[in-house]
Amino acid sequence: MEERWIHRALVRIAHALCRRRPARTRAVLVAAVLVAAVIAAACLLPGAPGDPAAAQSGSAGPTGPTVLDQIGGVAHGLAVVGDLAYVTVGPRLVVADLSDPDRPRALGRSAPVADVLATLGVHGTIVVAGGYRAVWRFDVADPAAPRLLDRNVIRGELQVIAGRRLYSLEGRTIVLYDLPDGGPPTEIGSYEAPNDVYDVAVGPDDHLYVTDLARTGLAVVDARDPARPREVGRVAFPDTVVFSKRVAVDGTTAYVVTSDGIQSVDVADPSTPRLLAKVGGRNNIEAIAVAGGRLVTGYRQGNLGTTMALEWFETGQPADLPSRGMWTIPGDHYALAAALSGERAVLLTAVGLRVLDFAAPGGPRPAGALAWQTWADDFQVAGTRLTSIDTVSGLYTYDLTATGAVVPAGHLRLPSYVDGIVVQDRTAFVAVSDGEGLHAVSLDDPAAPHVVGRVPGYFNRLAIAGTTVFATDVAPNAPDSEVVRAIDVADPTRPRLIPGTPLTIPGAVWRMAAAGRWLYVANYTTGFWIIDVADPAAPIVAGRVPELQAMLDVAVVGNLVYLADAGGLRILDVADPAAIRQVGLLPLPGGATSVEVAGPTAYVGAWMSPETGAPDYNTDLVVVDVRDPAHPREVTRDATLPGMSRARPSPDGARLVVAAGGAGLYSLALPLPPATTTFRLALPFVLRR
């Protein structure tokens, strides 16, 4: 409204001033009007992208989308105080009630922030959570309503909080911060280690216990004077140890996770730490916690296993750590963090939060779990139903409400890792790795998705046309190639491979799209392919552009193909597959990662420019006007959705659903706001008099 009013006013002023005046005078007056327009724009523009206030919430950035809902996300940070567990879940802080170990429940959650949160610590009624080179402070005086206080930029990434101290890691540097009551962190010192630091634990009397990436031992750093921390002791591990990872401290004993089990170290005298014992020979322990005479570990069974194991030890005699119990939990895959409080241990796994109850009448046992989708890799939307896959934990179903909320409906664990999904009517077809093949999953009851059919195979990428699913499979005797197979899914309860001669494609197929008789293939290493699948039993190459490289996604609308590749968003005319020609290109720094086209708009995932110091979760959502394919135009860009991997509009066009990897799923309002306020002064009309 303000833009339209100013536009009309400036046009009328310019028109009135320029009427019956000499050409030179008209030029001066037009320049004055342009200056006025710039001043008006400056007055109306929202806060700059670097404005801290704008960065504090992901719900509405200065020019970003309106977030209607966000759900799920990877859980890295964990702290347990009494009956409450504080957990970072994607871009949110979640508080869980553990008073009933068999039924942990989410008590409260913060609004999503523009970051993926990781390590956290509790400081009174303040929780400090670390993201990418920043810490976010939350007020948890009311655990049911965690409230964001502010965001503060720090050096490196938050590693641990102990008392009033915060420690972050930046390569080989440990940076120390003071946490004043009610105030932001203040840097008070730093310590330079000989090598890049892996982990830091804080022991009594402000001593730090440090493992690094190069040496197989444990260093002790005296940080009582934060302005001058210094190494005061070090212990080397036996030659059987190749690397050291996690470290935890309880009293005068440090426990270090190594490639050869857990090494216990006596640190009663920090200047002369000494080895006590080795526990087991496991090299895959991922989480460790120690307190109150107990040590708990979580690890994956097998390098690619889907089963997580829990094991606990008594630490009364650190020189002899007897194992007191071990449990396997199929489907939890791995452990990310562990914490002990009283009679409970809590572990974060690939599917959420798991409780170990030491006070159970029959002895210690795994108790309840609080589960959610921790990673959003891909999804499909049909009507008000959303079906999403998590590579690790399977298939999830959701309801999309009229208000844009994403409501969990059901979950199906699959026997191995999930690689791809397509949906036809009320059936999802899912590629499951390790030879598990293509699973046909009924979505008739979203609360209870279940497998109704299966075709064995090593399938990976999927596309569907009518009643045929096209799937990439391992190429026999060609390790650097893939074959495209056709699967008849007319009856989802009896899917069958269509006999014939599959087509071998060298290189790594990243995505496929099917339309009519054509299959469009984005190959990361060998270019763009068009396959004629009019006869699914005998597909043939109809066209190819081998010089295109690093393609990550493909979409097709009519005779136009949209590619996300290293150059950005590329548009090809494929009316004649034998004579493919490029009609448009939108260069994007760092390249494009995904593309989805709906009507005149393309929704593109784009790597952030390296000049911005891109974080791990470094994909922007770019909205592109493709009404003129020869001149695709960036309309808006949003960087408040960390980890954005794919965006698709809902069928009613009212919202945009975004899979954001470790940040979970987002529901955004459409249309998205423009990146800047645009003024159209119609100067040709002004000047024509």
C-alpha cells in the first residue's frame, strides 16, 4: 500500500513539474524525483539483513517468508536438570518432562531461530545454545514456554558450558567466555592447542581436559586465570590407540573415548595425569556421560547398522570398570549425546530421545522414548497429506491444516536407509538401500502407513510416470555406472520388474524426472540425459548434453527442463531431444542444489557464496520468476531456513513446504515477500511531453 501510494505521488509530481518546461529543466527535475524516490525507499526498507533483531527469529526475517509451522530436526545438544531435559531440535529449544521415565513428553518448545542449534548448557534459568558462530540465549523460567532472549556472535562453535564459563572451539583455539547473570557472553581469554581440538571437558577448579585430532592422548589445561590458560599436564595412550575423541570427567577421573575403547585417567594431580584402565575395545562409541558412580555409553552396532547399543559401567573403582548392562535398540541407529541425572540416563539418537531408568523395580532398563523426524531429506505433498523420508529413520506422514500447521500422523520404520520417494495416489514408493529394494507403502490410513508390496534390488533414485516407476540400480560389472530399471506398479501389492534390457548410464545419477515417454536424468559426472522409455523394457538414449557437470536436480514443465547445477539454474528446451538447446541461465554463486517449478515460479536451493563464510547448513531458498525462460529473474532470497534442501508448493498454492535437512520441515505462507521494495516511476510517460 505504501509503495503504491509513493509511486502514484511521485509520478504525479514529476508529471506536473515537467509540463511545458525546457528539456534541460525536465532532466534536472526528473533527477530530483529519482533522489526523492531513493530517500523514500530508504525510509520504507525493513531492517538490514545483518540487523541482530532480524536474525533472532526464523518466524519472519526482514524480507524472509512467514513461517506458519516448523517441525522436527536433528538433536545434538542435551542437558538434564532434575526431571527436565533441555534438547536442541533443529532450530528450536525443546524442554521435555522426564518425571515418568516410561512416557517422556515435550513440555515446551521455543520459536524456531535462523540456525541449527547444537551444544547447549544451562545457567540458572537461562539456556545457552550454540549454532553457527553464534550462541542463542533462552529464558526457561517457565519450562512450558521457552523464550528467546538474544543472539550473540562468538568465535568458533560452542562446545561446553560450566558455571559462568562458556568454551568454544575454533580449530586449534579454545575461546573462553564469561556468562554474566542476565547478560551476553564476554570473551575473557583463549588457549592455543598444538593441534585442532576434538573435545573439551571441564573438571574441578577450572581445569580443561582436551583431546585433539592429531595426538592420541589427553592434555590438561589450567584455566583458573582465563587470560592465560596453559597446559600443565599430558598423558599418552598405548600404541594400540589410533585416535582420541570424546572426553568426560567425574571428580578426579577422566574418561576418554578412543579407537581402542574407553581409557580412564587419574587426574587427581592435574600436572601428572596417569592411565588407570581400558574398557573394552570398541572403536564406535559415539556418546558418553559419567556422574554419580555410573558411566553410560551409546554406540552403533556395525559400521552401517541400524541398531544402537546402550552400555553402562560402575565407576566406583576407576581402575576396574565392570560392565553392568548392555541393551540393543533396533531402529535407533546411533547416539549423538548422553547425560546422567539422578536415576536416569538420557541419550539422543537418530529418532529422538531415549531414557534409561536405573530405578526400575527389576533393575536398570531402557524405558520410554520421545521420537520425531530428525532429518528431512525429501517429501511429497498430495492434497492435505505430506509424506516425508528420513534417510535413517524411515517414512513419516503429516497432515497439513488450513492454517499451515504440520501435524504428525504416522511413522514407518524401514529395514535400512531410505534413498528416494515418489507418491502416486495413496501409495508411496520408497527405495531402501542394502538390497532391500522398492517398498510400496499404503497411505490409506496416514496414522498407520504400512508396506503392501516389495521388489528386491539395490535401487536408489526414483521417478514415476503413470503406473511405471523408474529406478536406478547397481550396474553389474560396472562399479562407476548405474542401470535404469522399470517397475510395474499398477498393482502396488504386486510390483514387478519389467523384463527386458536395462539401460546402463556411466557416472552418478543424482535425480530423475519422468514425463510422458521421456525420462530426464541429472548425472553429476556425465551430464544431462534424455531417455526414451516409450518401451520400458528397452529404454534408449534420445539426447544428451555431456558437458554439463555437477547436476543435483531436474524438473520438467512441458518442453522445458530446469536443472540445478554448478552454474546455477539452467533452462533447456527439449522439444527435440536430439537437439537440446539452452534457453536461459540464472547464475548463482556456489551453484544450485534443488529446483521445483510451479506455474511461473521456480523454487531453487542455492549454495551460499563462499565469501559469506558459509556454515555447514548453508543453502538459501531462492524464488525465481521463470515467465520468460530466456531471462530467469531472482525475485527473493531467504537465508533463514538453515539446511534448505527442497521446496514444493502445496496443491492449493497457499503454502510452501520446505525440507531443511537437520532443521526439519517448514510450512511457509505464499506468496513469499519480495526481496526489496520496488518502485516503478513510469519515466517514459513523464518524459514524453
